[in-house]
Amino acid sequence: MAGLRRWFRLPASPIEHSVEGRAFVFSGFAVAVLAIVIYGQDYVVPLLGVVAAGCGHVVSYRERNRKRTFWRQAFLAALVFGALFYVIADSSLALFGGVLPQANFAILLVAITSFDLKTRRNCYSSLWISLALLYLAAVYAWDYAFGIIAALWTLCLAGFWLASHLRRINAQVRGPARAIVVMVVGALVAGGVSFIAVPQPSGVPISPLVISLPNFTAFRGDIESPALPLVQLAGDPSGATSSVDLHYRGRLGDAPVMYVRTGAPAYWRGLVFDTYRDGAWTASQHGYRELPPYVPPRLLPAAPPDNLGTFVQTVRVLRPLPGVINAAYPVESLYAPVAALREDAYGTFHTPDQLKPGQTYSVVSYLPNLTPAVLRGADPMDQEHLDAYPDHYDVYADPDPVSMRARDLASEVARGAANEYDQVMALTTYLQRNYRYTLNLPPVPAGKDPVDWFLFDVKTGYCEQFATAEALMLRSLGIPARLVTGYATGDYDPVLNQAIVREHDAHAWVEVWFPGHGWVPVDPTPGVSPLAATRFPNHWAGGGIARLLPHLTIGAPAAALGSLGALAVVPVAIAIAVAVVLAYAWLRRRTWKPRHKMQPGESDLLRLYERVQRRFSRRRAPPETPLEYQHAMQSQLLGDVTQAVNEGVYAGRWPDAKRVRELTERIS
Amino acid sequence: MPWLFLLAWWVLALVGAAAVYAGWNRSGLSLRLAVRNATPAAGSPADELPDHVLRRGPVPAPVFEGDGFGIEIALGAARGERGPVWAAGQIANKDVSAGTGLVPKAGWSRVKVFRAARRGPVSASGWRIHTSDPLGFFGGVRRAADSEIALILPRFASLAARRQTRELEASVAAPRAGSGNELFGIREYRPGDSLRRIHWRSSARHGELVVREYEPPGVQTLGIFVDPNPVTTEIADQVARIAASEAWDCLRDGGRVVIWGPGLEPTQSPRDLWGLLEWLARYPSQAPTNGEASPPASGEVVMVTSSANPALIEAVDEARRRGTRVRGWVIGDAELDIDAPMERVGTAWPV
């Protein structure tokens, strides 16, 4: 037992006497708090925390040589428990306003423990908590300015290392300014370049890594099939709409509605509508199933047959949104910090209440690999697929809502298409080429069918018109199709792997049923790729940058390379290699000796000496000196070579190349 | 989370840059250890010695046992400023270290003060120059050669005031210094000196009047025979102090001094106080003679011993048989069968 205790006991940490080192520790904390203030928009506790931590550092430094007293330790422990009570009360009951309880807890923890920073290990603990604070702020940081804060914190860390090290050798905090500046700036530049150029592995941030205030509101009533902000009709308690009416559309502004941190730009799918009557889409299925906040893969459908793996999206809501989980589909797993989730009949996930600003959730989605060749191979008459076709999907093939003119147009456009995929693409490209996209559309005249008005009169429209026309015309051809609403990718930043989704990114597109592949997103809106709902996941930030320059051919290969998940091992391999090199250097540093540099003629002469020995019947025995060997062999050439070797070894006078050549010629 | 990757890359790049820095930092550095100053303790000979004697002493100042002294640890950077650098090792068997974040091109030094020095050589051993990057991740070590950086001289004081010594000396006619025929050297001009003795060339060189000094007639050489094997360090220190005091009294009166011990090489410069003190500072650890060196001839012999060393007794007897005046100092309770005046003392100083 005693041995076990010894094994687990930490080695004693020295008292940190460096006031500069402590100043850097405090500065690191202040930088992290600044990040919380800027990006978390939380002010009271951070400011109080910084003031308290400053006082604590002064007290700790003055009393660093005193022994810890029981009552002070007990008092500080009580304060830590008080902070723990705060985080629980604020997280679950929002007693203190519910603003960033985790960050505030970390701030209070640093402030309390700063009154007891005696040793270097204590200082490191404070730094690591401020790093956790920085991480919390990073969850909310979506611009490059956060890089400045990260750089400042890195400099504080380096400053603490510097001050602590110099104090350890009883030196003042000074050094070769130019060399240190070169080192630090070089490191920052090299780190930044590496960050941009080296692939970033895509992790799976499930529950512990998602920072969001839990929402314990429970469901009340049934799902009302709310739509996203395309059309405002009567909504459910969550503030969502219940249908999409093509007769009019609300104005959409430029305000951001959510941030999506993702490796793969995708369409963020929301609600699905399958029934079209009198110019309005509704959902016919109102069933749902209850799911826990964390939905593991086993509770969701199996992976689609053609996929490139999975990728992660972390969404932060910026404006009040209907309680719908917008995400790339199909979903492998998800975590949303709410009391309960519901999945409707169309695979969309709902939350019981509105999504409030600050709410975050994470979704892991499959990345479809649906190429034209794959989709052309889908055989709608295949018996297996016919058996798997759900009966209620008949609603998707209902041709009634569409006029005869539209049916004729669909037949005309799809004539000659050999398979379902070609039919879909013929219609899609037809709409994209012959119709114009506009948001300035007058209201549909009274008595006019919105689809016919779009197809044959104005020939301009917005995404709902395109998607509705496509879906209904496909249905007239016997191809199941439905309307999907959600958001387009938004402004995607390939370096930070994030997209800013704005109001005007609200979008509608079509999902087409392909036997054996399920619902495939198709977008007839002009200006986008018909099958480009989800692009390559971008493990390569550099590949993403290249993609910003579409006229360069490097973009596509780099992005394609990035799609290979195995390449994600590259940064890990680099890190391991660097660690191995550093460990090797550390192990050798005490015994490091410069390698012996051979002088001209040395290697040639020693090779010649070896050759001469091989010529004789006996080589020089290990205990035999060269002279003894020479006397034993009785050879003039050996004598000359031996003399040259001895002069080189003992006097450092190695022969020049010419002399070695002469000796070599004699042997030959 | 891209920001964590950015942080990780920066930290990794810092570590990598630190490795490069550490490699750069370890080149062109040198270490020098030297006595910088001495702080005489109460009763130190340094306060008693005249300036012209001190001027001929060790540079920058002689250090006597009991004095304080400063050792300068100097780091040089031949290829431009470097840092952090620190040096650590042992001085007089004490761990000493000094470090700095910056070694300018002109060099950097720090003086470490030692108090109450003990007689003997002060050696610097096991010294290493440590270098690292500013963050302390990667270090480099280079060994410096062991060396002797100071010699702590024995304390001494004039014993002429002691009654017995004065009685012994009363029988010796005190020659007048500077009145002989053999050139002894030069010294500063004192009132009463003949103008003919002024050495004009040396006066011009020194910027003050300097006179020739001639060996007094009839001056005798004092032979100080010391115990070659003192039992303890305290006894050895006392032997050295008494021998130094005797030598000082003799030299001050214009005499010559040879110090010898059985098996030990005798001193070489009979008029050089500092040479004699250096010999005594190393006593009894001098290199032994090759073979049996005979005791030097002298007009008077003073034996300083703590034991009845047969070779020492024989040498003293031989001197007596030759008619040399002999007296002695016995440290401790040793019984000596010598027909000569002996003074018995302990190890306390002054005696």
C-alpha cells in the first residue's frame, strides 16, 4: 500500500519565486477572460474574476514562503464548493441568468485558487484552467480576430516558461532580444503556416465537448410540421410554420442565423413536405418517435451503401429559430443539449422549444458518394427495391396536383432519357437553363396555379418555385419526389472550417427517390450543381484555400485528396516524428559529441590498408599493433602503408590524394 | 475545433524553434574563474603589510586565511550575445552556480563571495557551462577544465615582541639594513638616504625617488625546518603560521629565509616573502623531493614541529653540531630530545 502511495505521489514542485512568471500566468488568465468577454458577451463574473485573481496573485506572491494554514485551505475549499453550487444552479435553473455557467465556474475557480499559488505546479494549473477558458471562448469564436487572442495566450505561456526557467537558474529575465524575437516570431509564423497547410483531422465532438446551456423544456403536443422561415403561416409553440405556400414569400435579410463548424460544406436540411394542394406544401405524416438528447448510431438508420465516411457539424444558433435540427443528411448520430428529441417521419429532428441564441448542437453525418454512374445503375423495377418501397410513399407519386401542360412539358423534356437519373437530370438542367432566378417576384395572380404561372407565364422564380415545379413534374413522370426546406451552405471559410449561415441562405430543393439509394437531394435552382448538396469534406485547410480560386486546377485535386480520411494521420505522424526527434535529442544531449570529420585521404588510406591486409594470408589480429603486423608480414608496401596510417592516426598528418593514389597503384 | 489546432501548432512550433535556438546558443561560450578581490579579516596580515610589499604580491590582492574573497565567474561569448547560460561547479568543495539570461558580446560576470577562507589552494572542479533555449526545454552542457583559482596564504604576525624571542635575538648583532656591499635591490627613498644611492633610471621609471639597497654585512640565513607530517590540519595551519611569522621577522630585518622539511623541496627564493608564503600555503602537500634532499645551510635554524620526526631531529642536531644556533617551536605536547630553547604553543592564533 505504501509502495502504491509512493507510486501515485507527485514529486514535490518548487516554489515559484518569479514575479514575472506569475505576471505571465495572470496575463494568460486575463487574455482568456478577455476572449470570454468578447465572444461570450459575458461581463460581470469575468471582470470580478480578473480583479480577484489579481489580488490573489499579489497575496500568493507575498506569502509564497509561508506554510499553508488549515483554515485558509478550508476557506478556499468552501469557496470552490460555492463556485460548484453556482455552476449547477446556473446550468440547471438559470438562477444567475444562465450566461456561460461553465466559463464563469472556470473563472471563479482561477480567482479562488490564485490566492494559493505557491508552487510552479500551481501556476501551471492556473494556466491550464485559463486554457480551458480559451477553449470555451473558441466555441463561440467565428472570426480570425480570435487568432490574436490565441497568439497572446501562447505568448503568455511562453513568457511563463521563460521567466520560470530563468528564475530556476537564478538569472534575471533578460536575454538576447533579437534572437528571442526571431525565435518567437518564427514559431508563430511556422505554426500559422502549419495550421493552414497541414490537414486537420475531423474529430467527433460528442457530448462532453459541446458547450451549451442545457434546455430542459419538454415537448407539449404533436409535431406540427413546422417549416423554416420561407413562409410564415400559423405555427406551433416553437414559433415555426406548418406549411409552405407558394403564393407569397417573406423577405429575408442578411443577418446571420447560425454558425456551422464543419469539414464539409453541405445543405443544412430542415423540414420535408410531401403533399401539394392549391399552391401549398404540407406534410402528410405526423408520426414521430422520442429520442434522448444524445442519439447514438444504433438508434438511427444504417449507413447508406455509397458514402465516403462521416463528418461533423457543430452548429451555434444566433437568432431564435424554430425547434428543428438543421444538419447534413443522412445523420449518423447527434447530440443536442435538450431534454428530449423527436424524429419525424421524414428523418428530421425536432426540439421541444425554440432554438435560442447561444444554443449549440453537434451532428455526425454520412458523406454521400452519389455519382451519376451509381445513380444510373439504380433499377426501379428491381424486385428487391420494389419490396422495400414503403406503401405510404405512394403520396410522392401523386400526379394530380400538376396540370396537363406541366405533365406534357415534363414528358417532352424527359423524352429520350434512358433511366431515372437521366430523366431527373434532364428536367433539372431544363429548369436551370430556361428559367431565371429572382427574389423580386410579384404575387401569384388570383386563380392562377403557382406552378403553371411559373412554368409558362413569368418563367422566373425563387427556389420554392423551381423545387416545386421539379418535384411535381417528376411525380408526373412516375418518379417519387418531395420538397425539402432548410439552408444552403452559407459563407464557408475553408481555413476555419466554418460557415456563416444568413437569413437569405434559406433554401428549398427536391429529394428524389432512387431505388437502392433512398432520397437523393437534387437542386434545380439555377447556378448550383444539381447533385452538389454535399461537397468533399475538407480535411485540408490548404485544399480549401485552393478551392477559393476555382480557376486553378489545383483546387479540385487538393479537395479530392482532402476527402481521404486516412490522410488525417499526417499531422499525427508529424507530431510523433517531432516528438521522437526531440526525445532522441534529449537523450543524446549529455553525450553529444561532434562527429569525427574525416580528413582528405583518410578514408581512402584506411580502405587501402584493408585491401593490403586482404592480400595477405592473414589479417591483423585485434591485439596486434600495425607495426607488429608489418614486422610479421615482411612487406615493403605494407611498411609504407603502415607508416602512412600511423602518421595519420597519431600525428594527424593524413596523406594527400596523390600519395594514396601512388600506394594504390603499387598494390595493383 | 480549428483554434485548438492553431494553438497546438504554435506550441509545437515554439518547441521546435526552441530546439534550434538551443543549438545556436551553445556555441562560442567560455568560462573564466578568478579571484576578484579580498576582504581582510581582523588581524589579517594584509592590513599590516607595507604597500611596497603588497604591490609585489599576488594580483589582484593576496588572500590570507580568515579573509573573505570574491571569485569572479565570467562567461564570454565570442560569437555575439548568447543566453540563457549558467555555470555550475565546486569551489573549495562548495557548490557554486551563477547564471544569466543574457551574455553580451563583451562578456558577463558575477562575483561570488567566500568568507573565512582556509589556508591552501582553492580549486575549481567539476565546472560545466550549461546552455538552453529561453523556455528551458533543451539544454547543452560543456565541461570546463579543473583549475586552481586562488591560494590562501597562512596568517602571520611579528613574533619579535615575544620576550623569549627577543632574548634569543639579543645575542645577534642587528646589522643596519642597506649598508653592505652586495646589491640587494631597490626601495623607495627615505629621508636620510645618501643621494649617491639614488637609482636615477628606476626613479624615472617609477616616478618617485628610488635608492639602491645593499645587503647588510654579516646577514645570516634563517633556516626554518618544519614538521613534514603534521597530524591534523589545525597543526599544519599553526606550523605554517609560525613559520611565516618567523620568515617575516627575518625578512623585515634584511635576512634570508629558507624553509625546509624532511622529504620536502626547500624554498627557492630566500628573499621573496610571497614565494615563502606560497610554499607554506601548500604545506605539507608540496611535491616530495626526488631522493633525500639535505637540509639547507643557514646561520640560524628555527624548528617548527608537533612531533619528534627523526629526520627533522637529525637535521637539527646536525645543524647544532656545525655550530648553528638552533631554537624551536613545539605545537602540542610532543617530547623532543634536543638541546635547544623550545617554546611550546597550542593551535590557537595568535600564539
